[in-house]
Amino acid sequence: MPCCCATNVKAAFVLGIVLAVLSALSCFNIEVSLGKLYLYFDKGQGEMADGMIANGIIGALIHCILIFGAHTRNKTAILVWMILAILACIGVAIIAILGVVALGGVSALAGAHAGAAAAGQVAVFAIVFIAFMIGIILFQIWTIIVAKNARKEIAAEYQFEILQEAAYPVIHLQK
């Protein structure tokens, strides 16, 4: 039984909504200043902002497949989402590895030119970056496991319905 709902199908539905909202929020730059939350589109980066917006919208649409599959109890839709989620995990892992390599190079340059304090700041950022990426991957893997269990629940319900119909056939009387 999942931690947040009565069944894995309901948990997949809730997690799909959470992931869709998080993907949609990634379209915005979020800034917290003096206890106030500001959401705005990043207009200063040009193509980078367009890529973030497109990535957020595509991610939300992909997670809507999980919402649809859980809501309609459609095993195929959940399977499609699982495949796309696995590909997304691989993509996040690649980005994390490239980010660590890039931060290692920046740390070396900062240590050589700006001193130990700048290299320490880059190291702290690298640790936070790695922890964030690992968190994303683990949450996605957990959701994939919940979706896999939801598919098993749907299959078990379907098998139960078939067995029930076989045990208690419905006889239709004709006039």
C-alpha cells in the first residue's frame, strides 16, 4: 500500500498531479524576497527561457498521461508514462553528470584565479546541485514504482471481473 493514498492507482493519480504542477511551475523563475513569493517568466536569457518554458509544458503534458491513465484505469497509458519517465530519469542523470563535470572545471578555475573562498562557494553549489538532482531522480523512480504497482492493481481487478463473470454467468431471457 502506498504512503499517501488507499490504493496505488489513487497514489499514481495524486503523484501525476504533483509532477504536472511542478513541471508547470518550472516554466517560471521563482524568487523569494523578504518573505514574498514572486513568479515571473525569465525574459533576460532569451533562448534559455524559451527552453525552460517548453520543457515545463512538455513535462506537464507527459505527467497528464499518468493522470489520465490512473483516472481511467488504463494500463497502457500508465506504461507509456513509465517509459517516458525512465527516459526523463536518464536525461536528468546525464544533466547531473555534465553539471558535476562543468562545476569541477569551474571550481578548478576559481581556485586558480580567485582563491580558495571562490572554490569553496563552487563546491557548496555543487553539493546542493547534486543533492537536488538525486532528489529529482529518486522521486521519479518512486513514482515509477507506484505506477508499476498501479498497473498490477488494475490487472488484478480486471482478472477478478473475468473470474466473477465466469463464476456467475448472466442469463438473458428472450421473449
